[in-house]
Amino acid sequence: MNLRVFKFGGASVCSDSGVRQVADILEKQGDDHVVAVISAMGKTTNALEEVLQHFRTGDSIAMIESFESVKEFHFQLLARLFPNTGHFVYKEIGALFNQLQGILRRGHLYRTEKPLYDFDYDQIVSFGELFSTTLVYHYLKERKQPVALFDVRTLIKTDSTYRDAHVLWEPTKTLIRNAMKGYFGNSQTGGKIALTQGFLGSDASGNTTTLGREGSDFSAAIFAYSIQAKEMIIWKDVPGVMNADPKWMKNAEKIDHLSYREAIELAYYGASIIHPRTIKPLENANIVLRVKSFLDPESTGTTIENISAWTIDTPIFIRKQNQVLISLSPRDFSFIVEENLSEIFRILAEFRVKVNVMQNSAISFSICVDEDIQKLPPLLSHLKKDYETRYNEGLELYTIRHYTKEAIDRITQGKRVLMELRSRNTLQLVTK
Ligand code: ASP
Ligand code: MG
């Protein structure tokens, strides 16, 4: 009996045909046991972030409008999948929307308290995964599949760093193992598919937490690690891991094999194909990760495993948009030395701003970070006390692994390079 973990992303479950395809893929697994981790449908997470934005500013008209459009999207999908409008799923999804509405109505309790933004985020945005799994669960039931729905918040325990929660591995491992053993090992239920939410967890007080945007891959890896799965498959709307995002680069090619190490590097530099935290638990437990095409399940995709031979001979391109370059010079004309650097990093950590690239010279220090309207303004005003700050926005950061001259030319053509960093395997360019 094989034990597998599947992850279906938002793009897979954004339409009725997508949900049907999920069911088709699961049906083909025969007697194998599968944990299926599901994200919010389509762009639901972004849409709920918008609801949250209006909730925080207290714009109730805009908030209701954005809430209603999320609701409408889900009910349209329901109508296509469940022609019988008396089906129980309508009641359950309706109840979830009522619950969310209840939280939004209580908005005035939290609205003015800035530090609670991350808390509010997790309580509101987490509904996307609750909607999607409820819907998929009932659809699989309709198709007579041996499935059970698990609320992942009872299985993945985290600290209370809302919006970026850290997993408490020991209790999580035990909870997942026990639940999955109980379910798959029970011959009475004959359960073969354990369906659950990606992205979510809960803290010691039982509040919902989230693992960071696109965190469902990581959720799946937590399951794979905990139950020692044979393999994990991420089902994607691309044929596998490509050497560039085909949405912006023509002639992107699929990479057949990657080492864990290379995959970690790619994720670290921002390749959106896999969430950065995903690989390590899989590597530790030596679990093969496959990235496969959702629309063409029979094709081979990309295999990520413990290969030591260096197999990559094509350059791999990673683009990050909406970058900001911040340059700092000490106001007291001092050099940039260990003391200011450690102070700058302490401040960055305090404001939870992640540095994508950095470079320093005698009297200035430059960092490239993601644009973030929540985090950057307070960070900058804090830094301005001691540093002359320059700020350049609307930039792009390109990383080329295994770069060649042609690869560099391809990226820099017609662009102004503001910063360049080169190591043996990796080149990074900040461009305008
Ligand atoms: N729904 C969440 C997001 O879009 C988590 C995920 O998709 O992995 O960020
Ligand atoms: Mg998503």
C-alpha cells in the first residue's frame, strides 16, 4: 500500500472542470492512500485580502461588496457542480459565509488596533481554504469516493506569529500520525482519501494561523514528513518545474530532474513554483517530490530527489517584480561597519522585512526588498532617524542560476541595471 500526499493549488480548483479533474486524478489512485491538501479556489486569497483591507479601514460599503463577490464566485461554482440546489453543501458553505460575516460585523472591536492586523488577516483570509475543502469534499462524496475531511487546524500546531506561523513539529507530527493512522488503518471506514486545508494551522489558544502566502506546498510537506509518505506530488497548471515562468518568458523549458539542493536555491531566490519551506522536511525524510501537470496527469513532470550529480546545464531564470531598492548612509558620516550592519538587520527583523539582495560599500548599504504598503513606511521612518535613505521603487529583480553570457544579455537588453551580484552559480540583477 502506497502512501502519497497530493497538493492541489488554487489554479487547479478555480473552476468546475478543475474540481472534476481533482476527482478524476484521485479516482485513479486505486487502493493507494492519499492525503489531499487543497488551497483556496483561484484568486480567493487575494479577494479575501481585499475584504480585509476594507475591514481594516472601516469602509463597510467596499467591504460588503468585496465579500459578496467572493460569495458569488463560490455559489456559481456550486451551481455548476451540484445541480440539486437542495444539496447539503449549499447549507454548509452558506454557514461558513455567515461565520465570516459575523467576524466582519464585529470589525469595530479590532479596527483601530494596528498590531492586530496579522491576527485579523489569519481569522479572515483562512476562510478561502475552508470554502474550497468543504466544496471539494462534498463533490468527492457525490462521486462516491472514500473520503473524509480533516480540519487541519486540529492537526498542524503553530506558534502565534500570525500570517507567518512557525510549525511546532513535535505535537504536529504526533497529531497527524495518529489521525492518519486511525483513518487509513480503519478497515470499517475503508477510507482512502484524507482531504484537508493547506496554508492553515492553529496556535495554543486555538486561534487560526496561516503559514505565509502560497504556504499550502509546505502544509503538504508537513503531512508527507509526518506520515513518512512514499512521495509527494504538487499538481500544477504547468508541465513541471520550468527554467523560467512561461508567463513571462517564451520558450521556457521543463527541467526533468532537480536535486533538493537546487530546488531549495530556486525557491529561495523566488521561483514561485514551490514554497521555500517545502523542500527541507522532504529532504530530511528522503521523500521524492514530483511537480506534475494537472491537465496532463500521465506526463512525467519534474522529479526532485536526492541526486548528487550536477545535472543542470541550462540557465534558470527567476523574476521578482515590485521590488524596492533602499540605500542607507549613516547620518554621522561613519563608515558602514559591523555595528551599523547588525543594527540595520535587527531593525529589519523587528519589522519583519525580508532582504532579497544586499550590497555594501564604504559609506552606504543597499537592500532590495518586496514592495509592501504595510511594512515599508514604518520601517523607513524608523531608519531615517540614523540614516540618509534613498528609495527606488517599481524595480525588478532577476536571478539567473547557471548563468551564461547569452542568458545575461537576454535579461539586460533594454534595461538599466541598478545593482549586480555575482557568485559562481548565481547572478542577481536589480533592473529598472
Ligand atoms: N491560498 C493561499 C495563497 O494563495 C495558500 C496557497 O495557495 O498555497 O497564498
Ligand atoms: Mg492559493
